[in-house]
Amino acid sequence: MNTTETSTLSTLSTPGGNKANEDLILSLSHDDGTLDLLMFDGASSVSGQHYLDDAMGDPAWFVQQFSAALTQIATPSLTQADSIALALLALREQHATLLQAAAMPTYAWPIAALTWLRVPADGKRASLYALGDCKAFLLDAQGKATDLDPYHNPQEGILKTAIEQLKQEGLDEQARWARLLPMLRDRRVAQNMNTQPSILCLHPQGDFAAREHHIPLDSSGYVLLMTDGFYRLVDSYHLNTDQSLLQDCATRGLDALMQELRAHEAGGAGGMTVKKADDASVAMLRLGE
């Protein structure tokens, strides 16, 4: 479990099982008072082996190495898009020998979801840069919840339909995974070879098709970023609505919600997902402090 708590920022990240946590939360405070808050969700490998780091696994290696490169590059004078491109270039240059020797099939190239919130020192207007399906919400001073980056991943519906069909055939989890694997690998190839990639990838074939938003902020309230593993409380298990999830995070704390998530999954809740339990991460930024 990785946790951080200050007067304004609380974060919590837990792995979904015994393997390395492929999520990562990065917070950068710049000299001019700008805050960069980033949420990463490394996509689980669909390869039979790891090529870059067998101990931690390729997805965790990718998000950790990319975040390390971005930490050295990101400044308020650089746009988020330019910072992403330069950090990827630095990562590939730093690890050129390893990447060349790995000879990875395209479906094994690591990818990750990324949502990046940038809040200037005056706290009046934030910018949001998003690739993939991490979530971002505002809970304003009146307690109203707003989805800052409405996005539906069409692949989720396709995957859930396929899982339901396989369950109806009476297949166990291992057999379902074997049947799903060709589809998952084809999807990973398509994501990596897209000329306008909508996910953070190691070898982008063109400019990223990121979703970018400029968000006015109240003088108080909260902004929350989370991975889809934590958002299962809403969209998979229906234990919360967006409104109740954000209010509970603000009033009860992140740890209480994480415990509820893990307890529910321990009871066998993950039947309609590829993984019974996923890495789960959440960051809550208090405004106006």
C-alpha cells in the first residue's frame, strides 16, 4: 500500500493481488506554486512473459520509468502534451539498449492510462490532460459532484459481453482467460499501432489523441483522480454513485473506501471483470488551502 497525506493532498494506492502495483500517483510541486498531479494505470500484460523487468513486470516498469523521466522534464513553461512527448523520448534514449535487445512482439509493448491535473498557484483554473480511462471529478463547496472528463471506454462493454458468454458456457476463470487472450492481444496491437493513440504507449505511431480540458475551480472543494480499479465501487459493483463516492472520500477518508472495495472483492464480486481484483488508486486534492 502506498499512501501520502498532507494538509491539501491525500493519496492511496493498493495492488489487486500479490503482484507488483501497476498504478502510480505522481505529485510535482514547482517553484512558482504550480502543482502537477498525475494518475497512472499500467495495463496488465497480455504476453506470456515480461521483457523489460521480470521482477516487477513490464507495466509497472513502464509507469515508473516514464514518471521518473517526466519528473526531470515537466515545468509550468512546457505544455502537458510537450512534456509527455519529451519524457517518452528521454525514456527511450535512456533505455535504448534494453529496448532494442528485448525484441518484444507488438502486443507486449506496455501501455498505460494517464490523467494529469495541473493547478496554477492562483488555484482559479486547472488544466486536465487525459489518455485512457482514469477518472477525474470535482466536488464543489456545495457538495455537487462533476465528472471533469466524461469518457466511456467502448472496449469495456465488448469485454463484459464476451465474459458473460464464456460464463454461460460453464468455463472457469483460467479457461475464460485463455479464450479471451487472442482478442486482448489484437486490441493491444491496435492500441500500439494507432496513428493517433488514445493511451500512453512506449512507441507512439503519431500524436496522442488526448482529451484536454480547462476547468474553473472554486475557492474550496476537492478534485479527485482515480484509476478504474478504485472506480469499480461505482461502475462495476454499484456500491456508490459518483456523488456518494466523492462525498464519502471527503468525509470518511480514502482508506475507508478502499477497505470497502477490497472487502467486496474478497466476497467474490469480480465475476464480470477480467481480474477479480484490480490495482486501485485515488488522489484527493483539497482546494483553497
